[in-house]
Amino acid sequence: MKVRYPLEAFALAMVVFSQNMREALITGILIMLLTTLGLVLDSIFRNMIPKWSRNACIIILMVSLTYSIFQIVLITVLNLKVETTTYILHVFLGILISKHIIYAEDDMDYSRFLFEGAGAYAILLIISIIREFMATGAIYGFKIAESDYFSYGFSEAVMGFLLAGIGIAILNRIYYKDLNVNAVNTDGLITILPVVLVIQPFIIDSISPTVSMVITIAIVLILYISIRRYLIFSRISREIKNLPVELVSVGIIYMILSMF
């Protein structure tokens, strides 16, 4: 069965765009808006475009729209400062939305799509509230409490991966609990790759930054692929299998490597 909501796009957002509630609120709305727009446009023009060019058209259109609309909303409307790494993540977000549209069911049930998307959006907001509060004691930028137990570590990618894995597992349990373990088709690599490219768990100071980045990315990907090979044959509950456990695994990899 094909997932009705853009699971991989939301998974990426849960990892990197959930450091505070404001960012998560904007990102979730735009993911649903762009996915809905893409599905509607695809249903209108599907029969007018040759099959061989449909995928390329969808990818170019959605990446362009995603990048442009995020820039308009974040920079022009909200007057926020956007880092270069964020631009890269927005491009990958557009690719993940494109992937969902390309493989979406022909007879899309929009009511179910919006229902499941709302659940994913709620999980994204909950994760953002947890991370922002536990890191700074604030929610949506408003200071709620002061404590020595707050830790900036909740803003790091480690917690993003761990909480995203738990969040996706909860959604799988709610929406797809009666399906076979392999019924929900997801690709963990395409979700994890953009994070690995822009956020490395450690830096080697004794060599050039570029070489250090390449080595770090290679180590993370080798460890991830090695673990993924064993996870395929592991006996774990079906809502955790595939993307959720892969996200948690990468979170643990980041946790271990960040100690060096």
C-alpha cells in the first residue's frame, strides 16, 4: 500500500525543522500545501504530458515551487534569516514531495490524505515543542521555565533522528497497523542523506574542512548501510520496521560519533 501523506518529507522535517515550534508550524503547513498543489496539478495534466517526461516535470516543478515558496514565506513575509544549509534542505524537501506525487495512487482519496497529513503535522508540532522546551525552556519563542536540566542537546540532529523515528512509528501504528510489515514502502536513505550532507556529527580539525566533511559523510553512510542490511532481517514490530528504526539507528550513530 502507498502512503497517502508525504511521509518522507515529514520525516525530514521532524529531524531538521523541529528545533522550535515556529519553524515546525511553517514547515508543516507548506509541506501539505505544496503536496496538495502538486497532486492536483498532476491529476489535471497527467494525460496531457508524455509518460517519459512526467517524472522530470514533477521533480522540476515541485523543487522550484518548494524552494521559491519557502524563500518567499521565510525571507519576504516573516523576515527571517535563512542559512545556506537550509536552502539545500529545502531542495531535498522538494525532491521528497516530488517522489510522493510520482508514486501516489491515481485515484487519490484527498480526505484520507488530509487526515493522515494532519496527524503527521501534529506529530511534527509535538516534537518541536519537546525539543524547544527541553533545549531552552521556551515554546514558540516564549520563555516558560528556567532549569538546570535543560540541554542544548535537544536541538542537535541526534534528538531529531530519535524523536522522528518514534513519531513515524506512532503514525504507522495509527494508520497502518493492519498492514503487512513491508506494505508501507519508504526509502530511508533519501530521507537521511540530506541531513548527513549538511550536518556532520564530528569535524577533523587537523585536515581541510572539505576532506573532513567527505570522510565524516562516508563513515556515517557506511555505518548506516551496514546496520540497514541487518535490520532488513530483524524481528521487530511492524510499525517500527523500515524508516522509523532506520532514523533511530542513524540517531544512535550520530550520538556515538559525536563523542569523538
